[in-house]
Amino acid sequence: MSQKPQRLVYLNGEFVPEIEANISIYDSALMFGDMVFEMTRSFNKKQFMLRQHLERLYRGVRQLRIPLKISIEEMEQLVYQTMEANEPAFAPRDEHRMMIDVSRGPLGMYRMVFGGKVEPTVVIADFPVKWTVASLAHFYDDGIHAITPSQRAIPSQLLEQKIKNRSRLHFLFANLQVSLADDPNAMALLLDPDGLIAEATGANFFIVVDGKLLTPEGRNILRGTRRAYILDLAHRLGLEAQEKNIDLYDAIHADEAFFTSTAFSMLPCTKINGLTIGGGKMGPIFKRLIAAWSEEVGVDIIAQTKAFAAEADAALSSGASTYRFSEEEE
Amino acid sequence: MSQKPQRLVYLNGEFVPEIEANISIYDSALMFGDMVFEMTRSFNKKQFMLRQHLERLYRGVRQLRIPLKISIEEMEQLVYQTMEANEPAFAPRDEHRMMIDVSRGPLGMYRMVFGGKVEPTVVIADFPVKWTVASLAHFYDDGIHAITPSQRAIPSQLLEQKIKNRSRLHFLFANLQVSLADDPNAMALLLDPDGLIAEATGANFFIVVDGKLLTPEGRNILRGTRRAYILDLAHRLGLEAQEKNIDLYDAIHADEAFFTSTAFSMLPCTKINGLTIGGGKMGPIFKRLIAAWSEEVGVDIIAQTKAFAAEADAALSSGASTYRFSEEEE
Amino acid sequence: MSQKPQRLVYLNGEFVPEIEANISIYDSALMFGDMVFEMTRSFNKKQFMLRQHLERLYRGVRQLRIPLKISIEEMEQLVYQTMEANEPAFAPRDEHRMMIDVSRGPLGMYRMVFGGKVEPTVVIADFPVKWTVASLAHFYDDGIHAITPSQRAIPSQLLEQKIKNRSRLHFLFANLQVSLADDPNAMALLLDPDGLIAEATGANFFIVVDGKLLTPEGRNILRGTRRAYILDLAHRLGLEAQEKNIDLYDAIHADEAFFTSTAFSMLPCTKINGLTIGGGKMGPIFKRLIAAWSEEVGVDIIAQTKAFAAEADAALSSGASTYRFSEEEE
Amino acid sequence: MSQKPQRLVYLNGEFVPEIEANISIYDSALMFGDMVFEMTRSFNKKQFMLRQHLERLYRGVRQLRIPLKISIEEMEQLVYQTMEANEPAFAPRDEHRMMIDVSRGPLGMYRMVFGGKVEPTVVIADFPVKWTVASLAHFYDDGIHAITPSQRAIPSQLLEQKIKNRSRLHFLFANLQVSLADDPNAMALLLDPDGLIAEATGANFFIVVDGKLLTPEGRNILRGTRRAYILDLAHRLGLEAQEKNIDLYDAIHADEAFFTSTAFSMLPCTKINGLTIGGGKMGPIFKRLIAAWSEEVGVDIIAQTKAFAAEADAALSSGASTYRFSEEEE
Amino acid sequence: MSQKPQRLVYLNGEFVPEIEANISIYDSALMFGDMVFEMTRSFNKKQFMLRQHLERLYRGVRQLRIPLKISIEEMEQLVYQTMEANEPAFAPRDEHRMMIDVSRGPLGMYRMVFGGKVEPTVVIADFPVKWTVASLAHFYDDGIHAITPSQRAIPSQLLEQKIKNRSRLHFLFANLQVSLADDPNAMALLLDPDGLIAEATGANFFIVVDGKLLTPEGRNILRGTRRAYILDLAHRLGLEAQEKNIDLYDAIHADEAFFTSTAFSMLPCTKINGLTIGGGKMGPIFKRLIAAWSEEVGVDIIAQTKAFAAEADAALSSGASTYRFSEEEE
Amino acid sequence: MSQKPQRLVYLNGEFVPEIEANISIYDSALMFGDMVFEMTRSFNKKQFMLRQHLERLYRGVRQLRIPLKISIEEMEQLVYQTMEANEPAFAPRDEHRMMIDVSRGPLGMYRMVFGGKVEPTVVIADFPVKWTVASLAHFYDDGIHAITPSQRAIPSQLLEQKIKNRSRLHFLFANLQVSLADDPNAMALLLDPDGLIAEATGANFFIVVDGKLLTPEGRNILRGTRRAYILDLAHRLGLEAQEKNIDLYDAIHADEAFFTSTAFSMLPCTKINGLTIGGGKMGPIFKRLIAAWSEEVGVDIIAQTKAFAAEADAALSSGASTYRFSEEEE
């Protein structure tokens, strides 16, 4: 009788079973949150915008001066190899979510533990997109209820938010504050210290005003790959779209609002601080964009997400109410 | 022929060899820098201020709402057990540096990987204090050359600095900037966004003016156990000592300046941004305090540190010039 | 058959029935929130700290340059006269809550409407303390659950918070945000833009740490008469008490926390952002202070408040859950 | 002998004489500055941009969650009815200035006073435009002398300036400071905390540089209906016009500067902090815009204002020197 | 016939006539405001607190790394020599005001002009105290009218205000703004960006509340020698005196307010932003302090100042109304 | 035997030898850094953008209210006369660098020294461009290594950076901090308090991203004449070029970066905080711009600068390593 294949993780040159994909307690990633990463996804088993993800990753590696010896081309190949190695463990309609981590490796002062030599840590994991998005499918109907917590976004001059890194404890604080609202559809939408809307804890934010798309300037936020995609897609569809300082007043009185992220692509935001946006449901611009996106990737994104939700096993769905964007990635 | 005993790490209920003390890539500690920790040390094999370390740890656990089931008393016992388990692997004059880590454990959405259930992660490691302090011994002669980098301390309202946590990438940025100075004795001394002196990347800061000790108010800094100890010790020695807003002018024109941390206790600061403080060597108040401290713990702190340096093997010392306070803990 | 006497309001030199105590739509109070005011209360029918209230009022009158012709002594007499005029309408155990309003009067450009001449508006109203406190009695058992909303306190340099004035729309925003928490015991506790605790929307805040009372510095807050009273009372009881910058960390890990205001005197704060303070009930210092206070005024404050609650008619109690501190006064 | 008809005010469903248009001392408008409002005007007895005024009003009602039961269409009708009801009391060449106020009504805790039930307060008053503008006519010749007081504009994240509300005490402080200048032509021009020009206390600000119109970004200001009109009118006239961060340097060295508001439409600003702008008189762009505006509304705006000034009775003009923009509305 | 002796200035090792005391256009002082300085005064021909002045000067020299070769002791001697050299040119009752300037000297790139070598520039000038204080004597009767201009003090983290330096253009801006008030008794009192009172443009500020002296914390201000003297003198007189954050509210409602500077010692502040302080005249604490000060220096300070005023020639007095504190020194 | 002609400086109406071009110690320029100035240069002996320099100068004169009696046209003539008067002292291939200084003149209180009358001080100096640029020639090969010091740019609301003035001590602090890097190619690049790139201490900054030029918005910087020239030149070359908020992330990951100033025109920036930009050498856009510029002025800018370097005498070159941008002008 054949056994079910298990998922494998690329870890510093080897493929190891997922359960063994561990990192030393002396790794700089654990000691300082000193790790850059990306989380991608496939559509129809094809990675989408992988190169853009890797370019962002390498900008972080460079700025943090991590002495990584793998080139971006080699990294791209490793991602593909990891996906191939895992395909047998995936169901036919599963999509691949790749998590690519790079840290400086164990701190130099502990190198005795590692035979006197330390190297950057590289991880490439691969798990089904449905893990992330199954519990989100209902938002296409319910919409996300954004709440601005007391916690502010950290401005880039204090901690560079444009590098996708692991020093993100403030995102947890934001989520803890929002969890006081006791609304399963509530998600944190962070203001920066100037009172301008920044981002969710793992998703970018857009509003639509008079048919025009607006998204916060890319200053104190992670500049999401899907944010860039939407700006480009909008232009191709003949819509006006631009980056602009947005504050709560602008958002609360907008015609539509929505979030973008790599895992879920787009989700409607139907309330902000308890006030209904866009009649409480997906707006016409949202629909037009997600339809065009679905066509470009050959996957009906809403339908696929709902299908993932339908097949989600009990264990997964039972945790849905504690889901927060922080587990999500732009 | 007997084999050398190896160091063991307490990891979620078990003792494992140090090299196997690893944490899942899906742990919240790695995903969000969502881990609180302490690093302690012994004097003459006795843990010093352990209870205060654990109380700070548990305040962090509580504020981050990590559902830890181990009580503070149990944790204290586990620390002692870990130290005992490791004593055979330690040289007679080695001191024990305990690293105690607590994270929320793997994120809920990955619990399928862990049999459907996730628990907080608890780590207690134990390694020789000399690893940390051997390369610092020369500072008792040379003094630390503090440099204020462009990077500012993150104020607590944006990321609570009073919780000893792992979202500390800004410390790395500070160190990278200071490394441009190409001075092996240079260490980063962070200003907060108001321009007030905050702390080093892993050490608290004191100045002495007219025989009085001053240390920055405990607002945007980690309130170090040794900072508290010095304030208390000073009072017991009949010295005035208080928390106060300190800016660069105050520090540059002070009579003495020094740093405190758990690992090294006290080190003189003899330059700030290139200007010599206190004649470039340990001042009289510094000497009086470290003498009293040494007496209280029954260890000549300077002598012990220099002894550790003398025995440091080549591999360790070769990395000394890249050492930064970030590898150090208050 | 005798009719129940009605409450009267002093309004610009006359006593009018409460229902007719109205102010012109052209009054500067309505046009600009340009009104200073005080809300006092009696204990055993005797006004408490009335003079301090009036001194604060007159500081505001002076700073706003309202050309008020009534002296502070005359105002004091008018308050007493108003209380006497209303006593017949009060039950024997009712206490008097006086609301004293002073505005610049109608704007000059509308003086045609008023016969070509405009004068400051002076109002002294008098209503039972129970209206305000009946719905609060349960907090002596439940404690207040403080939540820090996204709304920050306005710093005094932008709008002088030390003048008790009517430009307080930001308090309403704070309350609206907290109302999302759907916790009937939740009250807003505002941080100022520096992240320091300021005040509730109508009450001052204290913490107790190691037997010592701390309350935020009087910079960006209304300096409550009861805040001053507690600082003084504590000193008389031999307790240390001082003003100090307090942030969330200090408050969350305090031994006790409580609020003070004119109407309710003191109420325990048993949760901050969902974390329990002081075991979730009145602490020993709180009890000691309220006992001493009760003794000084000859009224068992807790018992009286609970008695008010018991007699509250259905109409009143049904609104309890929407009560917010904003209806309260320091 | 016929009596002169009196002005009537719509007040919660009834028309009452202006002198009786009063609001309870327990109204949230008086207690918290919790009132949104608009002030409109007619040209040739026709309301101008009324719908835009009402849309702004309703955004405020919504954001403040005032449970107003009147729809925007009904409100529009009520405004027209009020104007009609007052026309008999107006001179033939008078224009109608409507003041529309909406508050939450009396606070819930006082509802016993009002028969146990409280409703939002709605006021629609109507008075001659000349009351407001007669004393301003000379500015077409003299120009306004803007002074930047120490008082800064409150940024929207602390108190939403884009909602036209009654918590505006800081405007009074600004005016008080400017009144120290002892220049009857001086008006306050507020900087925001970033040092950028915000607005006057009741008027928006424009500069002209190289033939191009610039007005501060709509972040920390009331976005005036006339500001929007000018931006649109300029485009229709083929002029470049845009929102932009403007600081004092830009303004002081501009070719022209002017203010806009509902009551006076446009007034030239000929001095800033004592430095002459645009030769101290109306500039060519100003003239072109006001001419086009006059044509669009069929009223020579300057001539009409001067005519109002000419007929102003002594009582009104005697107060001119104390007039400040705060009595004015955008 | 004997000629009147002329005043001499020490300039880089020589004594030159005052009219020839000039500095190269290429001097760093002129190029960058890169000069530290002190202005002292004598009482009865004896320099007062000279050493403290020089210590402050040398802290600035050190922090700016000016390679000055003259020791503080030598500088002290040079000051005395300059005073002696000038005494013949002084009237018997004149006092000596010494101005001590130190700059880096001409910039290195211009050293060709100076024979290839550049040295720090040292100036010691000496002129009668009456030049500075004669026009101030009337303030002992009128009091100074402080006005807080829009210009804020520059915080020390942007430009170290504790170094007495020549980059003080913002003081001029403050004075220009205050000159709009057209009140000859008006002087600028600067707030810092936090809204706290900093200092005048050349004088420190004190208030008296309930018999206690308060002066702004020494963070964003020049810490005046006379400020230190008053704090010390107050303690010696048994008065409470301390540094504290002070905002406008505290000052406006204080019992007394006054300024201190080297030239005029103390002057009463009798108005702030138009509101009268302390009844508009010198208060009892002020009188007590200036009496004690006069006694300590053996000069009746008020009487002497008034005598200087009386003898002031027409040319001097005609400029009195344009005098501003900026010409004054702490 | 003929003597070498000497350089002359225009000083208040006269031409004086350069060594005698001095300014009184009582001049407002020295007392307050109260001087506006310009530094120009010629190409082929023809002044470039002189009028723009003078217009900026006169804006400063006006804003500082310096009562200058010389018109801009007269000033222009004086500049030409000064250049002519100096030409005999210049080598044939030398270029003229004019320094134009205007200050308020001696402070009024010292006018006795100057015969009772004070006038603005006007200086026009003229020296060879090579003095400034000879030591910079190697940067065309090495590139400038920008470092962001702890010192922040002063925002214009605290000290107007758009006026070219002499209160620039913070530039010296920035340079002192950068000098700690011990890299002769290091130059300070200042961030403003918002963390946005402002300018170098005497040069503007540009980046090139995807073929598009970006330079910081003209808010907290000196708006250099060459910055304006490059924006214009780029447009004429068909390149996109605009002002935009730029932060470190944008700059570090740009394709090219460069500085502009009057003296050196353009210099490549090849490192920022140790990270290499644009491959460490001049980029294609840089080359295209400087080629076009060279063509427009008829001087091969790079070649000329290198020629100046080649002829530089030993005295000059020996100081090269201490050169900082602060000696440079935009």
C-alpha cells in the first residue's frame, strides 16, 4: 500500500521534511528578527510575479548586508525545484504557496556550536494556498471590517517597512487591539504617525473615489507586488490609478475600498470603524479588476477561493475566527 | 576513553543537544519576531537577579498574550535544571549564561504540520559567559567609543521597547551604520526621535556629573536589570543616582560615562562621537561601583573578564572586531 | 393639591425653568465651542471644592478674554442661590450637581438680533448627582475596562486642555471608537501624541505601583479638582504620590489603577486593553483612599452611589450601557 | 399700520422667531461642540452650491453617527422653505445666508428633562449676507493682511478638520493672538504643525505663481465649497490650478494671494507677516476669476459687497474692527 | 591737548582699535555661523561669573572641535588684560561688557589668502554695559510684554542651543514677527516644537507659582549663567526653585514672571500675549531676588540701570524702540 | 619688474584688497548668522545663471527685511565690475567664482562705534573656481560616498532653508559626524526629521530610477540654481524629471545618484552608507546630462575640473582630504 508523499522544504542546500524545517535558536533571524522573506503563490500551478518577489527579497538582502552567495537566478531555480519536489504531495487543484526566507545565519559569537563557521540561512517552503485563503472566502460576501487600532505603523525611517522582514511585533499588537472588537470580520488597518492610512498587517489598501483608484504612497508600507499589479492593471483597463496620501475621512467617504495581497489577490473592505463603505458589498470597480485579473491568470479567483473553503477540513475552519491578516502576506 | 559532555538545551519539555535546538520555520517567533526572552548570567555559578529577569519575561508574555502554561516558579526551576544539566560540559571557572526564549509557537494556520495543535515554544539554553565577554575585556582599558548613528531608537508607543523581544532589526541597522566608522571600539548609542539618548543596542547608558549618576528615563528603552542594580547600588553607596532626560550635550560634557549589561556588568565609555570623556579611561565612580559589585557577587568582574579573554581560543578572538552590542543583552 | 416644584436654571440674571434654559444659535458657545464650564457636586448637600472649580473657571475666562462682569465671589453666591432655589425640587437624599457655563455670548455680527448689544452668557444649572452616577455604581464591582482608542488626546499647544471648554468633539470620536468593542464596561483612555497616557474623556487616571500613586503630568490634560484632591489626600495619609509620565506598559503592569472625577469621585480600572489589572477588583490603596474621602465628606461614597443606582427608574437605567465618560466631568 | 415681518428659524420641525431660536444647555452641541453645520449664501436670491454644502454636512453627520432622520433631499427642501418663509423679512437686494446646524441633540443622561426622549437638533436660520460681508468690502481695496499666529491648525488625525464642526476654540485663540497686531486689516493664517499653510479661521487660501494657482492640500483643512469652485473655474478658464503643500516662503514670494469663503467669495491678501504681496492690491488672476464668477452668478460680487457696506447702519460698522474670519465660513 | 582714549579689541594676539576689529569674509564664523561666544559684564568693574562663562565657551569650542590653542586660564587672563587696556576709555561709573568670540578661523580652502595657514579667530571686545541696558531701564517700571511668535525654538537635536553660537537667524525671525505687534515693550518668548516655553531671544524665563520659582528645563535653551545664579540664589534665600516643563497656561496664570540675562540681570515680565501677569509690576519674589543680588555684587542693579538710562545720549535713546532681546545675551 | 596684480573685493562701495575684506565684529552677520549670500561661477569667463542667483538673494533680503538700497540691477552691475576688476589677477583659463554677501550691517546698539549710523553690509568677492573644485576632480572617477549622519536637516518652519543664509552650524555638525567614517570620499547627505532625504551640506541630490530623474521636494532644502537647471535640461533632453519625496530605500536601490552644485556642476554619488550605487561609477544619464551641460556652456566640465586639479599647487591639494561640501555652495 503506497504512502502519501510528504511536503519537503529546501533548507540550506537540502530538502528536508517540513516537520524538520527548523532554524537554530542562535540564528540572527531569531535573535533580531533579522530575516527577509517572500511568500508567493501560483495560479494553475504557475508562479505569479515570482521575479518581482525575488527582486524585492534581494533588495532587502543587500540593504541588510546579508552575505548571501546564491544569485537571484539560482534562487529562482531553487524555487521551481522546490515546487516540483512538492507537487506529488499536492492535490491536482492545489496551488503552491512558496515561503522564501533568508537570514544572516547564526550569530558569529555562537559559531563554535556550528563548527566555527556560520553561513546565511536559506529556506524555501511550499504549502497549499488553501491553508491561507480557505478561511477568507466568506469575505467576498461579507467584506472585511477595517478597524484602525491605537497602534500606529512604524515609519520607515525607524524600521524600513519596504524591506519585507520579520521584525513585525507591532503587527501583532495591532491585531490584539482589533481582537477586542469581537467582530470575526474585523481586521486592523494601520495609520502611520502622521495619521495617514498605511496598510493592513499583511495587505495593501485601495479606495475608489469617482471611478479613480487611490492607494497610499509607498513610504511607510510594504510595497506589495499585488499593489503594483493593480496599479498596472487599472491603467491597462483605462482606469485612473495613483498613489496618494489618504486619511480616514477619504476612506470613510469613498465609493469602494479593498485590500490586496499575494495570497488572496483582492478582498472587499465594506466597513471602516463601523461605517459601511460601498453599500457593504463588492463594488463595480472591484469586480471589474478581479475579473480581469482572473482572466489574465486563467483562474476564477473568487470561485477558486470558495472551492478551497468548501473542501477545508474541520481542523482548519475551526480556527478561522482567530485569523488575522498578520498571517497573510502582501 | 570518556567523551566530553555536550551542552543541552531545554526545548519544549525536553533536553536536546545544542546543535539540535531549532525552531520551526512556521513559529511565530520567526514569522513576526514574536518572542520574548532573557539572557542571564551567573557569578561563581550562581544566577544573579534571575527572578527579576523572569518577572520581566512574564510581563512580556502577558502583554503579548502568549498562552504560556508554565508558571514563573516552574520556569525558575527549569532554569536551574538546565544549568545543572550543563554543568558537566562547563569548565570549573566558566559562568553560565542562560538564554530563555518564549514564543507563541507555530502560527495557527500551520497547525496541520504539527498534528493539528500548536503550543508556545519554550527554550532554555546555557552557554559560557566567556563567549560573550572575552572579546570585551580590552574595553576596561580602551573604553567604548560610542557613536550616535542616524538610526533612531523606536519609541515605545510604536514598538514596546520595555518588552525584551526579537523585533530588533533596527539595532542591526544602527550597528551597520556604526561599522562605517572603521573603529573596532565603536558601538552604537541610539538617540530617540526626540534627540534624547536612549540606549546602546543591548546595553544601558549612564553618565556621571558632579559625582551624581544619571541614566535615561525608562521610556523608550529596555529597563535593564543591571541598570536597576546600579541605581540601587549607588544609593546604598551614598551616591545620588536618578533617571533623567539626557541629551548629547550632557553626555559629551559629563565627567564619566559607562554602559551596563547583564553579560559584562559595566564597561567604561571613553568617547562619544570622537570626543573623549573622562580622560579616556575608567573614572573614579565607575571603579567604585564595579568594586562594590564585585564584592557583592564574590567575583572580581574585571579580572574574570580578562581571564576569559586570555583563554579565548583563536577562532573566537578572530571575530572580535565584528562584535557589536547587539549580540549583547541588558 | 400641591404641585411638584420644578428645577430652575440661572440664565443671565434670571431663574428659568430647566426646559427653557436655552442658548441662542448665534452664541459663540455654539458657533465655536467657545464656552468654559464647571460641573460640581455636593456631599450631604454641601458643595465640595467649589472654590477650586470656580478658580479654574476664571482662569479659562481670563485666557479666552471673555468680558465677564461677574466676580468670582458673586459667582460663588449665585451658585449657592441656585442650589437653594432648587432644593425644593430635590429629594432629601439627592445631591446637587451644578453646571456652570460661561460663554462670550452671541457673536458681535448678530447683535442686531439682540437689540444691538451682546453680553457674555452665564448659566448655572442644578440637577441630581444620581443622574450621572446611578449607572456607574456597578463599576465598584465590575471595574472599568479601559481601552486606548486610535484617537489621541489633543496636546495643549494645539487646544489648551487645561481650560475646561466645550470644543471636545475628539472625546466623542474616542468614545465612538471604543463603542466598537461592544463591552458595556469599556471606557476610552486617551494617549497623547507622544504615546503617554493622558486622561479618560472626562476623568483623570491614576496607577499604584509598589504602594506609590502616579498620575500623568498635568500637561495635555484637564487637571481635575479630584486629581488634586487625591494627590493631597494621599500625602495626608502618608502615601507617596506624584505626577509622572506614564505609558501603557507602566499602566498594564501596575498593581492598581483607577479613575477620578467630580461626579463619581473614584472608580476602579480593572482592565486595560483586555488585560486585567489588580486582580480585577478594587485594590487596597483604592479602598483606603475612598474610605478616607468618604470620612472627610461624611458620606459613604460607594454606598451612596449604589443607593442612587437602586432607586434609578427604568428610563434611566435602560440607557446605562451607552453611558460614556464624555458625559462625565473631572 | 403694518408691522415689519420678522425673520424665522426652522428649529426641529417648527418655524420660530429668530430671537427664540435657542438650544438646550444639555444639547450635545453645547456640551461637546458636537454639531455639524453649513453656512450658504444666495446670489440673486438663488442658493449657490447648496447641494455641495449639504453633501459635506451629511458626511459629517455620518462620521459622527448622528441618528438624523431627515434625508438630504428633505433637508434641501427645508432650506428652500426657510428661505421662502424669510423672504418677506428681507430687502429686495438682500441675499440669503442660511445657517444649517445638526447636532446629536440633548445628551441621553438628561432625557428626563425632555420627557424621556432625545432627538437630533436641526436648525435652519436665514439672515442677510450683508451682515457678514458689509464690513469686508474695504478689503477689495486694502487687501487682507495675513499674520501667522503661534497657534497651529489642529491636524485632522487629532480633530477632523474636514468635518465642518463647532469644536473650533483654537480659531478663537488664533484670532486673539492676531488681534495683538493692532492692525484692523490683520487676519490669522494658520500653519499646521508641519509648518505648512493650512487655512484662515474660516477661509481657504490660494497663491498665484507664474500664472498658476496653488492651494494647500486638503489634509488638515476644511475643504471649502468655494475652494472647489475656484479650482474648477480656473480649469475652465484655461488656468493651471492644483493642490500642493505650500509654506510661508512660497506664499511670501508669490505673485498674488487671496482667500475664498462662502460669504465673501474672494478677497485679496496683500500682506503676509508684514511683507507686501502682489504690489498690495488685487492681482490680474484674482480679477479674472472674480469677474468670471460674477458673470456665472449674475452678480457683480465686488459691487454688491460695496453696496452692502454703503448701506450698513452705524451699529454694524462700529464693530468692524473686531471682525475676524472666525465669524466667517468657507 | 589730550585726546580721549579709544576702546581696544583683542584680535588674534593684538589689541586693535574697535573700528578695526574686523573678521575676514572667509572666516568660518561668517560662512557658517560657526563661532562660539560669551558676553559678560562687571559689577563695580569686577567681572561676574567670568569663569562660568568661559567654561561654557570651552564646552562649545570642544564640541565644535575648534583647534583653539589658548587655554581657559590664558583666556581668563586675556579678558582681564583687555578690560585693563580699556579702562582708560571708560567713565568711572561705567561697567565692562566683554564680548569673547572664538571661531575656527578662515576656511581651509581660502588659506592661500592668508599665506597658506589658517588659525582660529579669537576676539575680546569691551564696551560699556550701558549701551545694552540703558534702553531697558524703563522695563523695571513698565515690565516686558512677552509675545509668543509663530517661530519656534530650534530643538537641540537639530542645532545645539546649549552651545552659545552665532547661527541664530531664527531669533531674528522671532523678533520680526513680534515687531508686528507695534508694542515697544513687546519681546519674543519662544515656544519649542512641543509647545513648551523655551527662552527669549537672549534671555531666560522664570515664573513664580505659590512662592516657588520655576524655569524651563535646560533642554532646548541656552542655559544662562544668570539662570544658574538665580536657582542658586533662590536656594540660599530659602526659596524653592527648580527646572520644569512650563507651558503657556502655567505662565499666563503664574503669580510672577521675569527674565534673566547677563546684561540686565533681571527684568519683570508683566504681560504674556496681552494678559497681565502679577498685577503688571515687579512682584515680591522678584524684588527679593534682585535686592539680594544687588547686595551680593555691591551694586543696586535697578538704580544703576536707571542711572545709565538717564545719561544715555539722544542718539542711543532714539533707537530704543527697535531694541530686541536678540541684541542681548544670557 | 612688474608685480602680480592682487584680487580685489567690493566692500560697501569700495574695492579693497582681499586680505582687507573684513567685517566688523558687531555686524549682524557675525552676531546672528544674519547674512544672505550667493556663490556663482563663470564658464569661459561668463557668469552662469547670475540673475537667478540674485533673485534668490533678493528674496532672502526681502524676507529678512534687510534695508538694502542697492537694486538687483545695480547689484548685477557690481558683480560684473568686480569680475572685471579682478580679471588681471586671474590666469587665462581661470574661472570666476563670485561670493555676494548682504547683511543688515552692524547692530543698532553699536552704532556709536560707526559714527552713529549703520548700513547694510555688501560684499562681492571673486576668486578662482579652481580653489573649490580642484580637490573634487577625482570624484568623477571615485564617486562621492554619501553617508547619512545622525544630524538632521533643519526644517524650514524652524529656520528657512530656502533662504541661502549663514546660520548653518548644523552643516558643520553633519560634517564632523561624517568625518568619523575616515573615508576621504565620504560626504554628508542629510535626512530631514521625517526621514526624507534633504540635501548635502552645500549640494542638491538626484537619483535616477528607470531612466527618470527624481530630486527631493523643495521644502526643507536650498533650491539650488543647478537643481533647477538640471530639471530644465532633463526636460529639454526628453527625460522625465520631477521633485518627489525620496527616502533612503529609494536612493539605495536607485540606478544612479548624483549631486549638483554651482561650483562643481555635477558629481556622481557612488555609495550611500557603504552600499554601491550604479556600479560605483558615473551612470549613462549622468554622462548625458553633463555632456549636454558642457555643450551649452562651451566648457568640458569634467576636463576643466581635472585640469584645475592637475595644476593645483601642493598647499591646496594637501587639504583635499578635509574638504567637505560645507565649503561648497548650491
